[in-house]
Amino acid sequence: MTAKTRQRKVSQAAELCDPTQIWVVSSGSYSDYSVLAAFTSKSLAEEAAKMQTVDSYRSYRVESLQSFGRPPTMITTFKITTTIWDNGESGHRCAGESDVHPYWKSERSEPEFDMMYQRAQRPDVRFVRAPVYKNKGGRLDVRCEDEQACWQAFSDNLVQIKTNIDVTGKATL
């Protein structure tokens, strides 16, 4: 293999790699916002952000962005939610509906560079006892990119919470 062929293969591999992080210096807000420069390291960007212009009213910020060497993809995230009460009952009621469903499942597809939440390649499990439940229950949320893993984590954690109700009398995780 010639050096030129090897260099071409390395270049093609770099184009297909996962996104990397770059650091940008920005200024302004809303309609005045602009990215002024991009850097390969945070330290270079911070050094640039410390520089002052003649107009001292302008301040610089350092932010990170994803840089892609390949076309970005759409990511689908699944979310399963239910409310679990201290008496062991569970279910989800949608606003304006009188029926209680055992759970609520949603899926959200969005570009990998503009996701509402951080990527959840592994199940992200959250159980919240909040004032809205008047300290008598809580909400179980499971979010993941793999629908089967999401269902498995949901059922495992639902069983764990119901077991805790039998032991402690409270829905906890």
C-alpha cells in the first residue's frame, strides 16, 4: 500500500467518525448573537475570549459544539411514564381524559445535533415524589434509544417500586 493510498484511507475513516467537540468564541444575545471563531481546544478558545476589543462593551463567551465528519443522523428516543401511588395503584391519565392507562409511551425523533435531552443509549430511569402527588406517590420515567431496553428497565423498576411499597408503605426507588 502506498503512502498516498494509506493517507486517503485515513482521511475517509476520519470523515465517518463520531462527532467531536470543538470550542467556539461567541458574543451577543438574541438577534445580536454570533459565533466569532472556532478552536480545536478549550484552552485556545479561553485564551481568545480573554482578549479585549477597543469597544469594551463587548464580552466573549466560550461554548462547545459538535463537529461532524459525516452526515448527522436522526435519533429516536422512547419514553415510558406511569404514576405509582403509595397504595400500590399505578397508571397514567392524560389531560382531559377520564380513563386511566397503565402507562404512557412516547417516542421522539430529532437530529443528533439538536436533541431536547442528552442522548440515552442506556436506560435513563427517574422516579420523582413531588408535591403534586401530595406525598402519596410519584412518577416513574424511563427514557432510552433502545425500545426493548426501555421496556425492560420500566418493568424492572416498576416491580422494584411496588416491592418497596410492600416493605416500607411508600413508593420509592
